[in-house]
Amino acid sequence: MRNRMRSVVRLAAIAAVAVVLLPMRASFGDDFDLIRDAEIEHTIRTFVTPIFRAANLNPADVQIHLINDPQLNAFATNGQNIFINTGLLVRTTGPLQLIGVIAHESGHIAGGHLARSEDAYDNFFTENLIGLALGAAAALAAHNPGVASAAIFGSQQVVERSALAYSREQEARADQAAVTFMDRAGDSSRGLLEFLEVIGTEQNILVGQQDPYLVDHPITVERVDALRLRAERSPYYHANPPAAWVEMHARMRAKLIGFLQPLGAVLQAYPESDNSLPARYARAIAYYRIPDLGKALALINQLLAEHPNDPYFLELKGQMLFENGRIAESVPFYDAAVKAAPNEPLIRYELGEAQISTEDPKLYKIAENNLEEAARDDPDNPGVWYQLAIAYDRDGKAGMAALASAERALLIGQSADAKHFATRARGQLPNGSPGALRADDIISTADRRIAAQRNR
């Protein structure tokens, strides 16, 4: 579990000031650059859905979020959310390592560690306040600020040691739970062991330059030895993942490197002499980003000639054309991608956006239908609601356009705008209709959020 450090309290006792840092679960913030990709999300879900089921978690309830951050990290938060840095995805060498990491985070969720951590950290905080108060009292009695300083910082060290010991205990428990889940799913746990051994070596070499994972997931010799003892006893220890999963993982890494790294780095990882599918995929993406559309299209066309029904190759060609102003040409490729992967709401959203962007009235109603389906399957995507508002407006459905705008505003934290659009929708939609009832819900939610902000 990833912990973030926060300043808990500043207390001046005579001339002494203590700033106490304790671990804290991560939460959403402006510094989180979340990314979406249909293929990567599908790949991860394919790998870990058996793990969630083995952990008695409903796969639909566990939300996986991708953070665009090159540092190696993954963590779980309350509400069954798992966050994975792109840096961790790129650093894993195969499916088993990624499965092991997510199985570990699932261990925190299934074990109730997040809720118990909340109570534990509250207890540590209380202990610290007691120490601070005793320090202040000692200073007042002795008329000596130095006494206060010693008591305060002595208390801080005790609390920090308690928090770190608690974190190590929870990490070890999550390791053991991960092996249990992987055994139930028939997956080898050696990937998790390999991953911890590699970054544990880095922990010893790169002191002071560690990835957040090393800070937030403390690795000790005892922890790795306990994991190895359990993992090597598993009947699945030497099992290999399906060949299709190995290819999916290689494509995921290539896609991330192609999209997120400079062309020079991409060509270093996947030189022109490398004619493998992942290498050509990465180079096609990298050239499209420069942009060198000629080279990019040549490579994606090669891949499509070999795999004409691959939804993600079709999607990429549609994206290349769309983002280079060839909107009408992009629509058939997005449409083919949706036919190849009808349950991918992100691709259906892209198709709807492209259809609207053609400004062809014959496509507006089709776009509206596609976007409505995407919104049903992926309601937390603000982009879907934005495009749906445009589609409704062009179809003369002003009330539904306002409602879609309200949904988007609520998702991105613009409560006042959400109330404004929902109130407009409420005045235009028939009483008792699903849209009118949803508008009422949005107004109530927005009012509560606005009130909460005022009371802060």
C-alpha cells in the first residue's frame, strides 16, 4: 500500500516547534495525471479479474486507475480503488510481475487494511498529541524550552517507529494474501517475488534516490524470505502465463513507451532493425506523435494487413487520421474497431466523437446512440457527457443536452455549473421522466457539495 506523508500538526511549546510526519493513504489531487486507454485497461483486467474473484472481490467494484508518472508505484485506497503508475507497468517484465503487484494491493483491500490503517494512524496521531502536550507541560514546569524540544522530538520518533512497524506488518500480510489469491487463480507467485527482489536490490544501492514504491512498500530481508518460503511451496510456482498474455503485456509496454517517451528513447528500445509486432507498434505510435504521419501509417498498415480485425490497431489508425484533420476517413476505422470490440466504451466514445466532428447531419443520430451506450457503460468519463451534450443539442433535445452538461460538470467537480445545467434541464424535461428525476438528483448532490465547501 502506498502511503503519502503529510504534516499532521504544528505545535509551539515555548520556543520549540515540532512538525510531525505520519504515513497517510493517497487520495485524488491535482497532481494526479490520470490516463485512459482501452487496450491497456483490457489487458490489466484480463490478467487480474481471476485474482479479484479469488479474493472474493467483485471485479466490477474494483476500480483500476492509471497514473501518468514514470516513477515505480502502485497503491490502493478506500472504496476499492487501485492506482498504478505507468512507470510500474513499463518496469514489469511480464504478466506475472504485474499480476503479483495487483494481487498484493488486492490483499490490502480484501484484508480491510485500509480501514484499519485509518484507525491505526488516528491512534498514532493521538499518541503524538499526548507526547506534545507532555513536552509543553514539562517546559512550563521547568521554564526550559529545551525540555519541551526533547520531549516533542522523542515522542515523534516513537510514533514514526510505530507507524513504520505497522506498515511493514501490513505489507507482509498483503504478500501472504497475494500468494493465496494467485494459488486460487492458478497463477504463479514467482512474479511478485522477482519484483520485490529486484526493487529490494535497488533499495540497497540507491539510498536517497528510491522510487516511491520503496518508501511506501518497505522491503525487508525478512519480508522477502517469508514470501519466498510461501511462494516456492506453491504447486503453481513454476507455472507460466498463457502465451497470449505474454504478447498482451509486450504490446502494453510498447504502447506506453511509444506514447510517453521521446522518439529517441523509443528507437533505442525498439530499433528499426526490430521487426517484432510490439516494436512496430511502438514506432508507429512514436512517429504519429512527432508527427510523421507517412511513417506512422506505413507501420500501422503493415500491422493491419497481418491482423485486419484487431480493434486496437483499427482504433490507432482512426486516431492517427482524426488527430491529423482527416476526420471523415477516421470514421470507418473507429466503426470497424467498435464492431471488433463492441464492449469497449472508450472506443465507442471515440467513434461518436468522430461522427459528430464530421458535421454530417446523417451521422448525428448514430453518434447520439453510440455515445448513449458509451455513457451507460462508462458513466465516469467526462468526455462522453461533453460529446453527448453536443449530440443532443444538434438533435434538438435541449433538455437532455443540459442534463449531459450537468453530468459532466458534476464529474469534474464544478458543482455550481452542475446545479445550473441540471436546473435548466429540470425546466425542460417532462415531470417524472428519468431525465427529470436525474436532474433532481444532480441538484441535490451539487447543493450538498456547495454547502460542504462553504463550511470548510
